Amino acid sequence: MALRVVISAGEVSGDQHLARVVRALRELDPEVQVRGMGGKECRAAGAELVVDCYKSGSAMGFLELFRSARGIFSSFSAMSSLIRSWKPDVVILVDYPDFNLRLARVAHEAGCYVLYYIPPKVWAWRSGRVEKIKKLINQVAAIFPFEKSWYRQQGYDAVTYVGHPLLDENRFVSPPQERDETVLFMPGSRKFEIERMLLPMLIAFERMRKQMPRLRATVLLAENMSEEWATQQAATAVSADTLSAIDWKRGNVVPEMQRARAAILKSGTCNLEGAIAELPFVSVYSGTLLAKSIVKAFVRMKEYSPVNIMKAGTVRELMRVRQDPVQMERELLRVFEDGPVRQKMIADLRDVRSALFGVDDGAASTATAAQRVARIAVEAAQKTRRVA
């Protein structure tokens, strides 16, 4: 009888990550049957969707969750019924912790092997959830190397570091030998981030050009951001001469990072891409005062960039809601110019890069994170069947 796998992804990113796992599962076992919650990517990969997460009310934020409560409840009911009636060999959960930890209890009680890929960030906040993980999750597929030791300190050893998903497309990237005399800016994907982050970035760039008139900049825009709108906003903050020294681009994040000499990056996953490219950068916060207050009240960390979580003090973090371009210029110059600050940061970024690529992989060093997750799932299912 074919292996049965239930998947659960509640958001766009989870749908993308799980779709790669579904494809990898089908490479290992073409007869595998995959059902569950996902989106168009999982469907295209061959999964039979009981719940379409794009339509079911998956949400982020307090107001969005309230508005989507009915859809979320319906999705949970459908997924619970699927697990109890279909009796899968393995249930693979991806991110979406409040929903998926509750679903894990259903799967555990039904006797299923539960694999959690991209687990909750219990090391950052709401650490009490680790007790649920210890009780309900058979195996964690972690995407940060430090998670394995953190869980071990909590008395839980069933953790494999499979690598961060962004490593899959950057496995063969080598740090550049030479860089252009350019600065790179990544302000984020929302309009308020352009207004709050990009404009002070460009003012800082304009101030730097007074000392280095030939300096150029590259702004990497998100796919959903209009270049015309962004340049119109930029024109309200800097001169036409400064605008003429700016290249506006999309995609190819790591190659652009390899070319630049220094950067200012919105705090987030792009900081890890900066580490892969060994690009000295300043990490900046983008969010509301309310969000910042909530983070500081509940998150048990003093640093928030993923790079600093992996190695404390690697990059400078500017946490103002309204960024100061004078401070941005000062911090950017510190990592742009040759000197001990820049050299130490490059060395620290190299350590972070090495840690990211040091997966629990044995001989299969060319495998992707999704392939590692699929292999764990298939081996667990086969072992469970032999025991049964």
C-alpha cells in the first residue's frame, strides 16, 4: 500500500516550502499519496488539497485573525477529520504554529508520526510551547543550526538541522574576490517601509556622495513594489543628481549582494542572504511603534537580526520606528570603509555562513532542505510500518 502523508501549511511561504517537500517525496516514492492543507504550489506539486490555505482564512496579525476565525475553525475541522479518517503514516507541519500545534495533538492522538518543518521560534518567545513539542512532535526539522542545541538544553533530542530553505538556491555561491564601490539598499515590501526606510536610506546615501561623488547605489525592490511609485517617493527626499546615481532592480538578491561593498538591509531573511554573500551591512527595523513595543515586551532577545541571533554582535541594528539618516550614514560608513570594524564583520559573517551550511547531512551534502525533510518522512513512515 502506498505511503500516506498529510501536509499542513497555512501561509504563502509555507505553501512554497511544502511544495518542494512534496516534489521530493514523489522523487523518493512515486506512489506516495499526499493530502492536506496548502495552496497552488502544493497542488501543482501533486498534493490533493482538502483545504486551500489561500481561501481558508489564514492570516497574520490580531485584526486579521479575528476576521478569519470562521475560516480557520473550518480548516482545522477539515484537517482533523482527514487525519482521523485517512490515518496517514506521517503528518508534516510547516510553520503556522498556533494552528499546527493544535493539529499535532490530533495527529498524535491518532497514532501518526508527526514531523515539524520550520518549527515555532520557541527560543525567542512563548518558550512554554516547547513542552507541547516534546509531547506531540516525533521529529523537528530545524532551519537554524543553533536550534538543535537549544532543544537539547530543554530535554528534547529529536531535532535535525536540515538547512535554511534559502540555502537551496545558493548552495554553490562563493564569496566574491572583488566588489564594486556601490552601496545596496533593501527597504522591504510594503509602502510604509518605503516611506519610513528607503527615504532615510537615500538621504544617507546623498550625504555620503558629498565625500565620494562617484559613489553609486542599488535599490532592490520587492516584486510587488512599483518602481515608478518608489522613484516618485525618492524624488521628494533627494536631488535629481542623487537619483541619477541609483539603479533600481528586482530579484537576484545574492548576486547583487556579492557586487556591493556595503548595505543597509531591512531586518529579516535578507540578513541571512547578506551573510551568505559575506556583505557588510547595517540591519534596520521597519514596523509600527505598537509592534516594536510588543516585540520588546514579549520577545526574549536583545538582538533581532537573524545573523545576530546566530552570532551575537555581528551587525549593527538600528531599531528606530522613524530612522535617522545621519545615524544611517555614520553606521554605513563604518562598514563601507576599510578598517577593523569592516574586517571583523566580514569574519563574523563568514562564521554565520559556515554554520548555515553545516547541515546534519552525512554524505548527501548536495541535498536540498526539502529533500532532507522528505527523506526523514519516508524513513519514518517505513520504520513505523515495519513496527506495526
